[in-house]
Amino acid sequence: MGSEVDYKIVQGYYLLGGGQEANKYEFKIYRGHPDFERITVDSVCWTFYQAEDILTPIPAIIRVKGVFSERNIVRVKLAKEQQRGYPILPIVKVIDDFDFELLEYMFAVHNRFQSDLSRLGYDGAAKKQELGTQNIEKAKLYHDVHRLKSEGKSISEIARLQGIARNTVKKHLKASTREFLSEISYDSSQEYQRDIIEHLYADHGVSIRHIYNEVQKKYDNNIKVGYRQFARYVKKLREKHKIEKD
């Protein structure tokens, strides 16, 4: 392992087919690397995929959140390699012409795939909804709570079996199927996800009103969602993809 001055430490998020991962990971880039001087925040890079302490040879893409070259920080980070018994993964290459449109297309395909899972995996009206991963989990929980109740299980037993609070069980039992589906139903704003993401990446400080007006123009003032609902969805995408205002 080289000395602390031989590396920079890079923090970043994996960009996967379903979106940007929530967990932030650390990587290193050595001083002889052709991208050593130019790697920066928001660079998109090739590296390898990891999950917790599992390292893989699977090629993966990250978006850089932070770059650290201070001697003390780098020394402490590299020392953790010895403590943990496995290395910090290296940055392979900065991608100069990364195709965000292709990534957004993968997001859209993944969303449709999740929709197929919801239709094939769960009974009742929830099958008909286009659900994201989080809502699929909610749909399954709703389904399981009502199934267990129909089997004669008490609220306390259901709470124990599902690992949730008794009040959560009561909430699901009180909600009708219609009320539940209205809570997790498809958001029409998702149809404009690709347009929104393009504006957010092009200008991190862009206003929601500007994005809304530009999307309206693109679709001849005939988009299927009002401004307030659109604004909530833009905020959700900004948080999901960690796109902070400059």
C-alpha cells in the first residue's frame, strides 16, 4: 500500500438500473492515474461493485460526491484497510461522455419491470398498480396483514409475525383497498422523469417552475399533472438522486 500522499479518497454513490443507491461508499485513486488531477465532485466513474464488506469484480458506475486529498484524512482512510482486512476499491476511469439519457432509459425499463413484478407477484387490485420498489413492499405488507387476519390471527400475533407495531397493523386493517391504493397509486409525474432528470443534471440550481414550464412547452402545454404534484415529484427525484442545489 502506498503512503498517504500517493492517493486521493473518493466518496460516491452507485448508479444502478433502478436509480442511485442510498449508501455512500469510499474509493481510492492513485497519484499516477491519468484521472488523478481531474476527478471531481459529480464525475461519473467506472469502478467495481461492492455491498457492505463484499467486494466483487462486477464493473459498476458511481457518481462522485466528494474527493479528499488532505494528508490526515487520506492516512486515516487508508489505515482502515488494515483494520478491516480488505482494500478500498480503486477508481478505474473517469467517464468523459457518460450517457445520462441511457441511464434514464434504464431507470424507465426497471420501473416497468417492477410493475410486472407487482402484477405477477401479488393478489387483488394491487396487481393493477404501477408500483416502485417501496410501494411493492407496502402492498405486500397490506396483503399479508389482511390474509393473517382472515386466518384468525390477533393484532398482536400479526404484529409479531410481521415485525411491525400494533398500531401499524390497525392502520392497515382499517384502510379499505381503495384507500390503500390511492395512497400508493401511480404518480403521473413519473411520465416526465427523464425530462426532469435532464434539467436537474444540466443545472443543479434550476427552479421547479422553470422545469415545469419547459416540460409544458415540450408537450404543447398538455402534460397530465398539475404544478403542485409535479413540484413534489421533482423534490423527490432531487433527494433520490442526491442532486443538491449549488
